[in-house]
Amino acid sequence: MSRVPITKHGEEKLREELRVLKSEARPRVIASIAEARAHGDLRENAEYHAAKEQQGFIEGRIGEIEGKLSAAQVIDITKMENTGKVIFGATVKLVDTESEDERTYRIVGDDEADSKNGLISYNSPIARALIGKVAGDVVLVAAPGGQREFEILSVEYI
């Protein structure tokens, strides 16, 4: 099985979600199923069927998270020597050379990506263009609207 990179923060979020699912959501849905069973005929019991569906979702998500964690290669950027290069986990401040809009991105794993919050996947076109570069470098990124040019203002390992 190949290892999938994930940031330390991403791992912590998955472990917390797993904890909540196992210690809070799972017992709650088991109690709901027991209560619905007590109401009698299960064939026409909408509460029972809804609780069983919720249980299936919870168990599926638990399995999914456990699978992701078992395949994860946790990378803690704060423990790495800051060489100034853009690497997985780095926070990069850029300026669009045409519009002069500044943007800050953190390069993360696929499951952590959230572009609205500045988290981009290492597989995204912009991250692939940035990896290995240093502050002051200019990169070309193939965007949906055509080529975009960005200058790297800073690279932080936070």
C-alpha cells in the first residue's frame, strides 16, 4: 500500500473526528436503534430505519478514516529544516504579477484541501508549480482561464 502524505494538523483533525464518531455518535445511534425497536413492528418504523441508515453512515466513515490513517505518512513541517524551498506543508505567500493580488496557500494532502481557506492539495496545478521553488521565483500556472504568473513572496514552515 502506498503512503499518502498528510500534515500533522490533518492527522489530528481525522483522529478527533474518529474519536467523536466512536465515543459519541456510535453510542447515540445504538441507543436510538434500541429505542425504535421498543416501539414495535420494525417494518413500518421510520425511526428504526433512519437510525439504521445513520449507523451505516457512521460505520462507513469510521472505516474510511481508519483506512486513511493507516495509509498516512504524517509530515510535521515544523520539525523540518527551513531551506526556503516550497515543500509539502509549507505556507506560501504569492502575488499575481498581472493583477497584483496577494494570496497565501498552504500545501496539504488531498483530503485536507480547502481552497476557500487557503489549503491546496499537493496535486493541484499551482502546488505542483510551486514545489521546489524559493522566495523571489516566478512561476507559471496553467489555470482554467489560461496561464497565470505568480511571484513567490515568502515561504514559511509553520
